Amino acid sequence: MEGQIYKIHSDFYYVQKGEETFECKIREVLKKQKIKIVTGDFAEFENGVITNILPRKTFIPRPAVANVDQIVVVTALKHPDLDFHQLNRYLSLAKYYKIPVVLCFNKEDLGLEQEEQDNIVSIYSPLGYKIVFTSATENRGTENIRKLLKGKLSALCGNSGVGKSSLVNALNPNVHLRTKEVSEKLNRGTHTTRHCEIIKLDENSAVVDTPGFSNIRFDFIMPHEVGALFDEIVKYRSGCKYADCLHINEDGCEVLKHSQEMDETRYNSYVEFLREALEYKEHVKYNGIKKETSQKVKNNKTQAKISSHKRQASRNTRKQMIYKEIDENEYE
């Protein structure tokens, strides 16, 4: 049978097939291959055992979800305060993995000046992002976001305390996800969602409620790749004098010539992500990126590799060792 993993808890994988759910373990060979199985994966299973993971159409490693149609980045307008830098991290991550994004600015009930709203729209609307303002506690704007979620599997991403679980509760009152207040002292939320879980909103729509986190770093790509995560830079970088221009202080940089057209918070985020990528490049330069793999492909099938010291000697080798031992004993 085939189904979709909607929740992973401890060593159990909960698979949805139609209206039925199955509690499964994974086949031992998948463990040996060290295949990372995540919420959203489609799997083949039988007798409560997952035997194979099907190819993914989309994937992001953090939060670890697969096969989503879009990412909804949920950001609080206040309490915790709106963090443009962190928002740009989420947007750039989604851009890297080629997944469409919807921007949801929550907690509108805490007060939103028209000037603030205009500023947000002026930054992100020209980049093609769909924007919605909501108040999960007062059920405002939920119908607008419901329309954007219609017929899709959407991953809700955002820091702890921005109201992702409250938003799910507003969209589906039957869910009753646990929520917590934001710390007054630290001005940040505490983790209430511990794992990714697919939650149905209606027959054709579902969301993945994900744990909040903030320590995304671009320490896995090279510096020249960072510019591709910002449409404002992509627009002009082909006109730069040097092909390897990083758009910081280079002579003949077309991006810097049009820097006034780029929002300051967006450019500052680019510089920060570039610094992280440069650190990664230095690490690769001195340490390399080669990793030992625990898998091999044979006859178009992925198999677990067994290390040489664990591999049992072949029958012929064992025979040769026996004959050698006999010969040695005869000469003693």
C-alpha cells in the first residue's frame, strides 16, 4: 500500500491512506541506508512496516518536510517584534529550495499603523509575494488566508510565539493545538509544537504545523550562490563588470549602482548571508566536503553498504585461508 506520512513520533511513523491511518515502523534496511524520512513523505508499507520512500517533488531540511506545495511564513507584527532579518532568512531558504511562499503577518489585533503596513507591502509585494494580515485570536483575516491555502499542502514556518498553532486553531476549530504566551522578559515564544504534523483543514487543503526555530544559517552554499536568493540582485547582476562580483564594494558593480531601489533590510540580510557563505567556503577550503556514504546503487537500486571490516569473507577466501593454515602446519 501507499500513503503519506503525516506525523513522526519517537520511532513510530503515522501514515495516512484515504480515511485510514496506520502506525508503522521502518524496515531495517532503510535504517542501514540512513535515509532521512520526514513528514510529508509518500511511502510504501505493508503489515505496519514502511518498506520504501517514494521520490519527493519538494523538500526542505528545516523544518524537515517533503512534498509541500507552498510555504506560509508566519511572522508576528508585535510580541515578539517583527524581525525583517529573520523573515528574509525564511524567504531565502524557500527560494533556494524553489518552493513558493505566502507571507502571513499575524497579531494584527496588537496594533498596526497604516504606515507600517504600507512599508511591509512596499518591500515584499514588488517581489511577487502574496501578503495577508491576520489576527488568529480575533479570527480576522483567516478567510483571506484560507483562500490561499485552498487545495494545497502548506508548511507553516516561523519563529516560536508568532502564532502558527493559534492560526491552525482558527482555521480548524476542531484541532485544539496547545499554545503558550510569549515571554515578556525575553520577547520571544516558547516551543509548543515539538514535531511536524500534517493537519487537514478540509477535503482538499492541509497544513503542516512545524516547530518554531530561528537559527537558520547559510553555511551550506558558496558565496556566489547567495545573490540568486534575492530577486533585487538577480535583476541587475548580469550587468556587473566582473562575473564573480559579490556586490559589496567592487568596481563596476551594477547592483550597487541601483542600491537605492533595494530595501535596506533586504540588502543587510544579503550581506549577512554572504558572510556565512564565505565562512563555509573557508571551511571547505581547509577541510573539504567529502563524506563517507552508507549507500550504493546497484542495478538502479539503492542498497546499504557494509564496511569492509564488517563484511564477511567470501567462501573462496575462507577456503584459501584454511588451505594456507594446513600448509603452514605441515611445515612445522
